[in-house]
Amino acid sequence: MSGHFDFLKKPLAREIAVIVLIKLVLLLGIRSLWFDAGVDVKDDGTTVGQHVLGSASPPLEKNLK
């Protein structure tokens, strides 16, 4: 019965596996450095609705300020 990782005994397969692992580590590192900050999502349905419907007046929230 052969093992699951017998393909790693071949030099080409071993090199490909190492390259894939290096790329995975680099991509995870890049992701953690540049894309770790959270994104604030605000529900702005009123403004979007007025844009879609073509309302000429600004949103009520901005008129009150």
C-alpha cells in the first residue's frame, strides 16, 4: 500500500511543492500586512435610493445639519 505523499519522492514534484508553499506563505504575509484593517460598512440606502430614482433634492439627513 503506497502512502499519500509518495509523489514527493520525485525531484520535480518536490520542487513544485516547495514553490507552492513559498508562494502561499508570501501571499498570506502580504495579506496580513496590507489587508488586515477592517472596513467600516455603513448602511446608506437612502442616498443610494435617491441616486437610483433620480431625486433632485439632497438627502434629508444632510438638510438637517
